[in-house]
Amino acid sequence: MLYNSMELSAAIDRYVPILQEATPSEIIHQGWKYDPPKALSDIFESIIGAVLVDSNYDYDKTAMVAGYVMKDILEILSPSLAKDPVSELCEWISGSGCRRNAEFRSVVCYQ
């Protein structure tokens, strides 16, 4: 991956150790708390895409590699997992009959 952004590089350097320390369960159930740079997902997607191309577009081989790499995560995933807090709130608001759009703002808290 080619990039020339000191800010992105610093963010990746900051998040990789955090995500390496997190358990698969923490990533699945509280992944919204981490909010890593999208570039990390892009890198993973690129690697899986490279496996697909290098395997001569063999879906089964690529699925096997992806399944092996994601084994710990895939064992935890299920359709009944709770959503992130913002999605839960939006569903609750719309289910309560509120027809106005919710407005979200980013707030920085200093401790």
C-alpha cells in the first residue's frame, strides 16, 4: 500500500498494537469503541484480493485462506449480535414513533 500521509501512518502505528491486544470477543462486541483508520480494513481487503488473483481466481482457496485468517472472529459472529450504540439509538428513536431526524455531533471530552 502506497500512502504519503504522516497522520495516517501515525494512526495506523497507534491502532495496530491496540487491536493486537484486543481479544476477538472484544473486537466483535465492542469494535465500535476502537474506530481504527479505514486504511487497515483496506489493507486486509487488498491482501485477500491478492490471494484471489494469485490463486487464479479460485474462490474456494481464497475462502479457505480468509476463513483461516478470520477463524477467531468468525467463531463469535452471529446474526443475534447487538448493534453499536448509535444504531441501537436510531432504531429505538424510529420505533418510538419519532419522525424527526436525529442529529449527532462529535464531542471531545477532556479528562
